[in-house]
Amino acid sequence: MAPSVKLTGKTSPDGDLEDVRLLDEYEDEEVKLSEEMRRIQVRITGMTCAACSNSVENALITLNGVVRASVALLQNKADVVFHPSLVTDDDIKNAIEDAGFEAEIEPETSTSQTNSHGNVVGQFTIGGMTCAACVNSVEGILRKLPGVKRAVVALSTSLGEVEYDPTVISKDDIVDAIEDAGFEGSLVQSSQQDKIILVVNGIASDFDVQLLEGILCNLKGVRQFCFNKKSRELEVLFDPMVLGSRFLVDEIEGGSYGKFNLRVRNPYTRMTSKDLEESSKMFRLFTASLILSIPVIIMRFVCPSIPILYSLLLRQCGPFQMGDWLKWALVSVVQFVIGKRFYVAAWRALRNGSTNMDVLVALGTSASYFYSVYALIYGAVTGFWSPTYFETSAMLITFVLLGKYLETLAKGKTSDAIKKLVELTPATALLLLKDKGGKVIGEREIDSLLIQLGDMLKVLPGTKVPVDGMVVWGSSYVNESMVTGESEPVSKAANAAVIGGTINLNGSLHIQATKIGSDTVLSQIISLVETAQMSKAPIQKFADYVASIFVPTVVAFSLLTLIGWYIGGVFGFYPVEWLPESSNYFVFALMFAISVVVIACPCALGLATPTAVMVATGVGANHGVLIKGGDALERAQMVKYVVFDKTGTLTQGKATVTTAKVFAEMDRGEFLTLVASAEASSEHPLAKAVMEYARHFHFFEDPSATTEIQYLEKEPKYSGWLLEASDFTALPGRGVQCLINGKRILVGNRSLLTENDVAIPTDTENFLVELEESAKTGILVAYDAVLIGILGIADPLKREAAVVVEGLMKMGVKPVMVTGDNWRTAHAVAKELGIHDVRAEVMPAGKADVIRSFQKDGSTVAMVGDGINDSPALAAADVGMAIGAGTDIAIEAADYVLMRNNLEDVITAIDLSRKTFNRIRLNYVFAMAYNVIAIPIAAGVFYPLVKLRLPPWAAGTCMALSSVSVVCSSLLLRRYKRPRLTTILEITIE
């Protein structure tokens, strides 16, 4: 049996809590269950730290009938042994949910069952969507598919993210469903790492294709492959347990004897190329339509002024004139060949019971075209010739395509943030080749997407680090500003972690890959930005509702316009002089009706929110502020209170011992040895400060040269000077205790000593008060029930803390400080910062209660913490901001991840949110105002007053430009500049 693994950290005096356990400990353990007991596993959603797992565990243990409950944070599971006669599965599930988490009982496995597979998240491109109604239609279809757990579709990126059970439904089934709904669908990537797309160079004939197929057929582990001759892309599905991606590439290149050269296609690069293809296609359609429409326009408006040309057009050719034949032929190509996409998209929408802008365009252009055809045929049969409006249809399609082309270009710019992040990763990496003895014998350049865990890589000066890793040789400075936002280069030496995408400045490094693919920091940043861009802000619900009723309302209003103007003319409600030359009441009314249909723009409403959210999340990422969703972005603008954790958030988190006073008859070295021996098993920053001070005292080392790893090591060469401690216990909010030389030692605050009946003399109390009033934390030490000394520990404030606090107050946001420290120290720190509301001596769970107390009156509360110890409060807050988490992106409790360890980003987050939603409101006002004003004008409501009639082609131009205007309005957010420390105080409430 494999040995179990258990990593535990005890609760510290300040309430910091770290406790990580692996479920393997419980799975490998042999548990003898009586026949009356059952054992189940529960999948838990929402746990973010050890505090969460402890709260779940406590909730389960308190249930009557539960014999044992063990919660594993890393696997998000609970292992529960219970008496089924006293407690049921539902009771266990309800207990977890009452603790604030989601729970799902996992099916019990048996020999006849296969192990349950986890859900897969797939990202699909969806082509052909034009407005919010299309998004609603696709989402509805995907969510109804069996096995699909979640489906989110984003109009601005033409992407859909689907979480599904691969044992129930496949990726191909999802693509088929998208295509059956009338849209174009293809898989971009999924969380299953069993697919690779390669660009194959060197294929010149069918023989080469057969050679490639032969190599793949003979490779063990290849499940399926498909080669596209046109794009030279090879798509391979393989079993990652049998075949590695680099081995696959090597085998293909080796099997071709060097003839084939393979390059991995980055999925994000494929998305960019698809965007370019879409814009290029739209431009081709527009130019073709324009080329065909110009002659029609010339024949209608220019030729009547040129007698020679006009006479040729009037020449009779069969039943129609030459000009009529030419216009009919040219416009038919525009209507049914170039404009085919509008008919196809409209049919898709109607078939699925929805409507969109394509329905309006198809209706408007068809009415104009078919009326013109009818007028020609009617004239040929009866001899009564009415004017045709072929140019209206052609111009309308041309201007709509122009608007679509401009919209495609503008929407492409909203994803610039992801493109820039993708470009940070170098295309290739230098792989170090070793012999069996581990000696480097050479190097080889490989595609960076083919790097595997454990690979040894060489990073030259001036080049980018290819993946996350650990330095094993060399020293250098690395510029991490592009990932973390920190401008100062960071020194890197052996055992230092490096982040993929950062730049090595001046020295060669050998690194070992520790994270690859989607696990790297850069990939997680991209994933967060993508998730945020695909998410919907609550305000988007309004646009979705309007979109669902917009088109039917416009069509109804258009019919009323047609009927109203026609009946009004027939019954003489307006004079016949209003009719254009050679027109009649029906044509006059029809032109108004067509204008109403084509001027209405649901796209402007549908794009108002997602484009702004997409740009804002990208801008935030560029400034080191990662936003996890549109809902978080929307809530941040309404923040009334910002609650700061003290240690590591307002302070630098680098505690140092400034005072060490001994009261007993022992020398300072002996005193520090006792304290360090007691604190050696603690993970708290204050304990590390004590350890560093004691080590420096004994060995006169430079404290900055001592790494944290040394404190955790238990080898004699690191801890030989420490005394042996037993029965170590960390007491939440009070301190630690243990036995040294058979005597109990207490290291902590007043509460710890008072609980253990240790007297604190008056002079010691006075000295402790002096420390606390000077913003220092006093640590009392008692040995064998006698107070032997006191330590004063200071944690300097961040330089920008006071300015940020004042800036928040100028913005109308009230700052609050919450800490587990004592009242005197807390008030001293708050006074220095200018914070008036302080909550001191608060346990970790109590921080969440503080958040809820501010939320009682409906206020929006933000919590700023380190993302680990403050996770319950971060989860309880309306807006959780995890600060200084540049190398730990996956913090589920926080809504914002502030990559830089800089409080200025709190200001940036709130300010960006306010500016974004001001822009969204402006977009909505414009979109609503446009439709409210333009539709009545197109319907001729003001015609009796000003004789203003908007022709259909002009109405179509207005419609196209309105959606482009909304996208361009959102793009203005790209010019956002975060407030500097020198200008923060000038911010006013917007």
C-alpha cells in the first residue's frame, strides 16, 4: 500500500489558516465497516481553502449518526462513514448545503460499473449569429441536449462554452446540434487533452498524403485523424495515456525521413485566423455588392441626364425595356447570391421560433425586390407601368454588408487583450538533452506547445520563458511586468519559480517545466479573461428581453404603417400631391413600411453590454486586474464599503522583530532558542519573523538570504540548534503551545496566557501597551507557567495604503479595516491610514460576519484580502478582491484577482467598473434613442409637418451605422488609463 500523504498547517494567532489534505490518505486507509455502517463520497462545489473544508467537516461531524467525516480540499470531495439508520444521504447533502456549499452524492461504484468521468468543458466557434436573439436560440438548443450541464454563448466573440458529460454526449453531437440549428459550428479546444492540430509542411502529392496516413495508422494510441489538403492541417485524436504529443510529432517527422515538417497550431491563433477570414469574407461580399449596385444607381439617378445612355436604356427588348432587364439581372445577383446569407439566417431563426435582424433585412429587401418584379410583370401584361425600386434592394444590402464589415472589424478589436496575452508565449523552446546519468549532452529546438512536465529547458538572455518552471541552474533577472504588472525585474536563482511568457534579461537559466498547457499562469489568466468576456452582466437581461420582442414589434409596426398610409390615402386623409411622381398610394405606403423594417436595429441593443464588458475585461487584464465575470464587473460600480484585511494587504506582509525583552534569569540567546523551537512548526508570518530573528541572532546571517524552505525543513543541518518540541498545538486567534524539556511553553497574546492562569505583571502590561500603541504586535512568552519575555513585531504599511484609503473616501466609498490583531495595534494602524471604522480581534470566520453586517441595509461590500486566509470573507462579500496573487490565479472565492501586490488596483477595479457601466448606459441610451426616434421618422410620423421621408436605402445605412457606433463606443474604453497615485485624490463621485 502506498504511504498516505498529509500536509497540515495550524491556525495562527492572527487567525490565518492553512490546511491541505489529499484524499488519497482516506482512500488508501483500510476502514473496517460494520454491516450497519455505510460509506459514501460527496462532491462539494464552492470550497476555496482549508477554512471551507473545515467548516464542511464540522457540519458533518455534528450530525447524529455520522461516525467519521473527512473533507479533501484538493479533490473537492468528502468521505463520510455513517449509520444509515440514524442519518440519510439527503441529511448529509443538506448539512453541506446549509454550510454554504453545493453538494452532490457520487454514485457508489461496483465491479460492474465503470468509474464516472468528470465533465468536459469545450469551446466551440458558432458562425452566423447576428444579434442577441441568435444567442438565446443557440443557448436554448444546447442546454436541452442530454448530458449538457452548462452552455454559455457570446455574440461578441462568436464563441460558445459548453460543459458536458462525455459519457452521454460527444463533441461531434454538440457541433451537429449547432449546425442543425442553422449555424456553423466547430470545436476550438476542450479540457480533454487528447486532440492536437498540426500544420504539415512538405506534402506535395497524393503519395505524400498516403505516406502520412500510413505513418499514423501504424502509430499505437492514435484513435482518429483527418488531413485537410487545402489548409494543410492535420487533426489527430489520440490517447494521452499511450501517446504523447511530442512523441507523435517526432514519429511523423521521423517516419517521413525528414520530408515532413510539423508545427503545432495554437487554438487561439486559429480563432484569430477565423476572425480574419470572417472579416475578409464580409469585405468581399460588400465589394461585390457595391460593384453590382453602382450600375443600378447610375441607371436610376445619372443616366436620365445623359440622353444617349438614357435612350439605350429605354430601348424595348421583348416585354421590357433594356434598362429594366439590366437592373433586374444585376439586382437578382445581389439579392439571391450575395444576399443569400440574410435569407439563410432568417430561415434559421424562424425555424427555431425566434427572430433577429436578418429577418428584418430579408423582409425589407424582399418587399422592395418582389414589388419591383411585380410592377414589371404587371406593366407588361396591362400596359400600365409603375416605377420599380430595384436600386432600393441593392443599396440596402450593400449598406447592411458595409455595416457588418465595420462591425466585424470593431468586434475583432475587442479581443485584442487575449491576442496580446497569447503572443507572450514564445513559439519555440530549447530542450536540453541528457544521457542516462543526467549529464547534458546537447540541446534541441522544439515547439513550445510540445513541452512536457519535467522537461529541462534552456532560457537564453533576452528570450522569453516558455512555460512555468523551477530554476535548476543559473541566475538572472526576469521581467515579469507583462504577467504580474510589477515593473521591477525579479532576481532568479536555483529553486526560484519562473512564469511562462516573462522575459529573461541578462543570464542563462536552466529550468524544469512544472506546469504546462492550461495549468500555466498565463493560460489561467487567458482562461479568466475569456470566461469574463463570455459571461453576462445582469444588465444584459434587459437587452435579452427587448431582443425577444423587438423584431415582432417592428414587423407589426411596419404592417400598421403600410395599412395606415394606404388607407389614409384611399380615404383622402392626405392630399394626392404628397405622392411622388408616377407613384400610387400602395407604393407610397410600402416605401414607408420597408423603411421601418430596415431602420430598426436590434443589434445595437444586443451589442451594448457584451462589447463593453469584453473591452473592459481586456483593459483590466492589461492593468493587472483580472475580472472573473460581467456580474462582478457590474457589482463593483456600486461598492459602498471596502473591507481591508490588515496583514499582507494594508501592510507589506514582511513582519520583523523589533523588540525582544527578557524578564527571567536567562540570556537572550536561550530565550530566543525556546521561542524559535516553539514556533518552528507554525506556518504563520509572525512565527517566521521570530524564526528569522532568532537565526540571525545565533548565526549573524543576513535575514534576506534565508529562504522559507529552510524553516520548513526538519533536517539537522537546518534545525540542529533548535530544541525538540512535542505536543505542538496552534490555537486560533491566540498563539501556539507545546512541550520543551517536559515543560509547557506558551507563545501568543494575553488571552492565551490568561486561559492558562499565567500572571502578567503590571510593568509587563504597560510595556505591552506601549508596543501596541506604536502599531506593533506584542507576543508574550511563558515557560513552565512563568512569564519569561516579550517580543515586539512590526509589519510596515504599504507606501500607497494611506493615499488609496483617502482616494476611496473621495470616491464616496467607506474603507473598513478588519484584523485578528488586538484593539490597540489595530487602532494605531488605522489612525496612521485615516481609517475610522476598525474591527479588531476578529477570527477568520468572523470576518465573513463583519461583511454580512454591512450588507444588512442592502449596501454593496467589497473585501480585499490575500485570497487564502480571507477566503470565507471574500466569498461572503459582494465583490471579493484577492490581492497579490500573481502566481496563484485559481482563487475561486474572489471575483477580482489583483495581479500586482499594489492597493492602487482596488481604485482601478472600482473606477474601471464605473466607467464601463457609464459606457454601457450610454450605449443603451443611444440604442434606445436611435430606435425610438428613427422608427417614427421612417414610418412617416413627421412627414405631414416637415415632408421628411427616409428612403429604404438611407434607412438601411442608418441601421448599419448604429450598430457600428455602439461597438466603437465600447472600444473607447481601450483608452482607459488607471488613476495614478498623484491623481487619485482628484477622483470625484461619478
